[in-house]
Amino acid sequence: MNVFFDVQGTLISGGKPRPLAKEVFAGLIENGHHVYLWSTAGPSYARSAAKLLEVEDLVFGYYSKHDHIPVTVDFFVDDHADFADHHNGHHIHPFDGDTGDTELRKVLDTLT
Ligand SMILES: [Mg+2]
């Protein structure tokens, strides 16, 4: 599946990277998924987030949420419940900078 992650509030908060991103992305890839980042702030912002998360080598592509997406969005993860609920998404608890945060592991559990 093509798994899309929102950036702000989902993977990054206040410039801090959410824990377990690398581990979870690697696990998704191991299970045959492709990981993408998309953001309303655009693809270059999404790419800079990947750098901060140290997952650049694991991400298949970066998009703006406003762009035409050239692949099927099979599953997406977002901290905004409204957006997630209306688009067959997975709502994730917003990241608040907690270094012990384990929310991302739920995504891996759901998809593997
Ligand atoms: Mg967000």
C-alpha cells in the first residue's frame, strides 16, 4: 500500500521529530508498503521534515496535499480527526513533543 503521513502534528511538533519514525517506516517498507510524506506546507517542507526525522532514505516521495498525487493514496495518517475521518484515514494522536511517544507504532501494528 501507499502510506501517506501528514507532517505537522503527526511527525513533527515545534521542530521536534516524533520518536520511532525511522523504525516504523522501515517496518512498513519491510512489509511491502511505500511511505510518502505530504503537507499543506508543500513538498520541500515535507522533505526537510524527513531530514530532521532521518528517514530520507525510506521515503518514496513528497507532495503537497493540494497537488495531484500520481499514485493511489491507500492509507494515510493524520493528526486532524476531521481530515482522517473523511478520507479513509487513520487518526493519530497529535505529537506534543513527548520523547516517550509511541503512537507511530500503532500505524505499524495496523498495517502489518
Ligand atoms: Mg497535521
